[in-house]
Amino acid sequence: MCLGIPGCIVMIDDAAKMLATVDISGVRRQVNIACIVDEEHPVSSCVGDWVLVHVGFAMSRIDEAEAAETLKILTELGEARAELEAIHLSAAHLGGQPA
Amino acid sequence: MKYLDEFRDSARARILVTEIEALVATMDVPHDRPLHIMEVCGGHTHSIFRFGIEGMLPKQIELVHGPGCPVCVLPMGRVDDCVNIAERPEVIFATFGDAMRVPGSRKSLMQAKADGADVRMVYSPLDALAIARKNPAREVVFFGLGFETTMPSTALTILQAQSERIANFSVFCNHITIVPTIKAILDSPDLKLDGFLGPGHVSMVIGIAPYAFIANFYRKPMVVAGFEPLDILQSIWMVLKQIKEGRADVENQYARVVPDQGNAAALDAVARVYELREFFEWRGLGSIDHSGVKLRDAYAQFDAERKFAIPNVKIADPKSCQCGEVLKGVIKPWQCKVFGSACTPEMPLGALMVSSEGACAAYYQYGGIKQHVAAE
């Protein structure tokens, strides 16, 4: 109940009551979207949003830019490590300290 | 599914484990005193066992499983209160499935249902409200359970009931709040913690500012973490980096879901509907000041505590059951005397064995005892 599950808003059912249909891995369910709308992001612009659904409520819009950023940091971490390992490996082969 | 595969990528996980090992190797951690990092949230506990994360970590890091499973911290007397309400002939008692098997002193809600009480498992408080609409002659009571993650959904359901003037719907409000609980843990003399993984979905509602005291006053690192393996590994790495650099900050690893300022609409609903209780009783942790909420007077008609006489019974946990020590991280689940013998997921004695987010159930299901051995 606390973990939530990501789903995609496919249809607005009742704009006044802020109810929308979300597709969660092929299962469709009506959810309340009151917590993810505001003046900048009105009900009408919600179709296509990826949201995290908790107990029938969309509680957060999943921010794709932030997700990409986190993954990028992880990738760079790996690249930096691979680079360092390559430097040390060559140095060991050459029998000296890394240049 | 969106951002599940990416954050479960095993190649990236290996890179992070290497980074963690490399960082720890520079930190001079004493052999007999590993770094203790507490994951506050039961959702993290579940992920940690499900993906075998403990087994991936170097020996210098020990994860301490915190109290953040709302089902697990329910005192036995509270279950008795639920059963008492549910057994009233006019009542339909609606609850999340997680709470069905928590043992009360007489019976669980599941047993009450078997004995004829009208107990219904619902996925959402909105489903409980729909039951009330369909059954105007019955009293529908929803068992409001959870930290700030589910608190807004109950509040919004009450506001919806009010706008529709639904008179046969009420909430038995057992919502709890995380910050006083973390403070109680930090003040507990049993525990020496070096850092925290912060609860991702509570933070999605409350933001990261409420944790500032952990960094500023207690000087402990706190990283708000997501629930996939890469999220957890990266957050552990971020906590270690803070320790290594002598910093204590609140950082947000889970920015794709958690805005630093939280969710304004959810917080507004929470503020409208609830007020803090003076204290609230937790299983294993005792009474913690201001750690629970109740409905404000304006919503009295939706408050099951005012609608029904609730005995509010206090029952001590079974003596053999050591949920309290496990909850505080003082002992590991498998060190409890009844773990896996008198207490199993099929026949749980303590609440930690009931919920899939409870440390004991997670250990039992995913073989946590053997993980360290297997990893070596």
C-alpha cells in the first residue's frame, strides 16, 4: 500500500471530481488526480502523464528529466571508474605509476 | 514499466557496488563496528530483501531496518478495536488487505470475517466510499492506515464524502507521522546510527525540509531514496560520501518522484482534515508524542471514534514476541526466539511477520539469513 505503482493517464473521466482512467501494466482503473494538478498543469493536460499511483490516487507525476539525470549520473560514475581502472591497468603493465 | 527496468539494470548495480566498496575502503571503518545505516521505510526493507541488496554490500556496512511499516507498528489493542467495530451488525468494515491478518488478542480481522463480521478488503478509500454509496442502510467504516503517503488519500476521500453529503461513511483514523518517530529513534540510547535512507513516498508528500533537524541538530546524513535496486545502492553511496566528507545534509536521490517542496495539494488536504494527537501508541516503540493524527472537529461526522464507542484497549504484546527490538533495529529478525518457529507468515505472532513490508516477513520470504553466506 505504501509502494505505489507507475501508470499512464489515458482518459479524463470527470474533470470536476478530478477522476481519470490510468493504465497500469495493461490494467485500467479510475484514480483521483487532485494531487497532480495545479494552475500550471490543469486537468486537461494530464492525458499521457506518467504518474505514481497509491491506493487509488495519483500522488506524483514522474519527472522524466529527473529520471534521465539520475541515470546519467549513474552512467558517468561507471565510465569514470572504467577510465580509472584502464589507467591503473596500463600503469601496472608498464610497471610504473599512472602518468 | 516506466523506469522500472532502467533502475534494475544489473550492470549499473555492479558499478555502484564497486563504487561503494572503493569508498568504504578509504574510510577506515573498525572491524567490530560497521557503519549502521537505517532505512526508515518498510518499502525499502522489502526491496532490500527482494533484490538481495544486503548480500551485495561490503561487511563494513550494516543496514538497520526501521519502523516505517504502518501495519507492523499497530499495537494489538488497536486490532481489537477494529474487530469490535467490525462485529457490530450494522457495520461494513473496509480495510487495506495488509491489515487483515494482523493478530489481535481475540482474533484478526480475517478471523472476524470468517466468524461472520462484514469485513471487506479494499484497494482504495474511494472504494470504501463507493460501498457506502451502494449501502445507504449500513455504516461503512474505513480503517485509515499509513504514514503521510496514504494520509492525503483518506483526507480527500473524507472531503469527497462531505461534498456528496454521505452520512453513513466514517474513518477509524490510525494515520501516523514519520518525523516524531525518527526523532524518537535518534533519542533512543539503544541505537547508534550513522545515517538514514529517507522514505521516498512520505517525502513525495511532505518534501525534504522536515528532515533538516536530522542533519542540523543530530548531525546525521539523510538521503531520500527511491525503491529500485539502483536507487537504494546509489543512496547508500551518497550517505557514505557524506560520512567520508564529514558532512550531514538532507539529499534527494529520488527527484523523479519527490519534489523538494513536497506536494502542495496533498499537504493542503492533510492540513484541512487532520490535527495532531497529543500522543500515539506504537507497537514496540511505546507512546510517541505527536506521532498520530485525528480528524478535526469540523469532520466529526466522519470520525468513527466519535460515531462508535471504541474501547481503546491496551494489550501487551505476547512475551515471546520481540517485534519491538526488531523495529528499533536492536536485534535482527532471525535473532528473535520465535522467528520461523512459532511465528511464520502463515501463523504470525507479531505484526512484523504479517506485512510484506515487515522486516521479519521479508527475511522469511527471501532467505535473508543465508544471504551473507551466499555472497561470500
